Amino acid sequence: MMTSGFGKWMTALVVAPLYIGLLCLCVFATGDDSAIPTFKKRGDAERRFYEEVALVVMKAAHPTGVEPTFGGFELTDDGEKKDRKVLVLKMQYKGKITRKVYDAEARLKVDTRKSDTWELLSIDYKDNNNISANRAKIDEILKKLNR
């Protein structure tokens, strides 16, 4: 027959490694850049790709925004250069504390010389939130979207 002290130690020896393993898994999952889409690997599912890009840009601009939704996209020729396009992404999100709905738009200039691997040149982001967008995070995402 086990004493209560021995049973607690045995439970701790079994539970502790499971807890630490789960914690490590969570840490690895949050630091994974593979969840961020890349313009080098767009694939054929364009709408889904644009939705992923829009949500990543919105999260970079306002990390505290909740319930982001994708409103649509428009891909047009850039009037300045022949092999460039402008991708307009529309989205909405709510403020974490106020729960107010904000409309956002990201204008992405893209070099399309290579049809299968585009290069993202710039991201112009604007929304109707009084708190300005995090420009440093947007520039960081620009680099990650081109990897």
C-alpha cells in the first residue's frame, strides 16, 4: 500500500514531463515563421493566399486587434512600371478593449516580372483606428513575406 507522500511524488514525476513538453511545444509554435505566407510560394489558391497575407499584415499593424476578417482584394496594374501590380487588401478587426469595429486597407506594391515568384516592394497600411499602426512590425513582415 502506498503512502500519500509517495503517491504525490509519483504523480509529480508523471505530470511534470508532460507539462514541460506541452510548454515547449507552445513556445516553438508561437515562434514559427512558417505560418507566415511568402510571395515566393503563392500557389494557385490566390484568394486564400491573399486572405492569409491580409491577416498577417493586420496583425503586424495592430497586434491587439481581435476577430480579424478579410473583406476582399483587388489586383490592378501599377501605372508607374510595366511589371508591377498593386494588391489592395480590405479587412476589418475589433479593438480588444473597446470592441469597436475598424476598417483597414493595405496597398501592397508587387514586382511581377517572374510569374511564379513575386517580390513584395512596399506595404502601405491605413485604418480608421486612432492608435497608429506599428510601422516597424509592418516593415518586419515585409521582409518575412519575401523570404
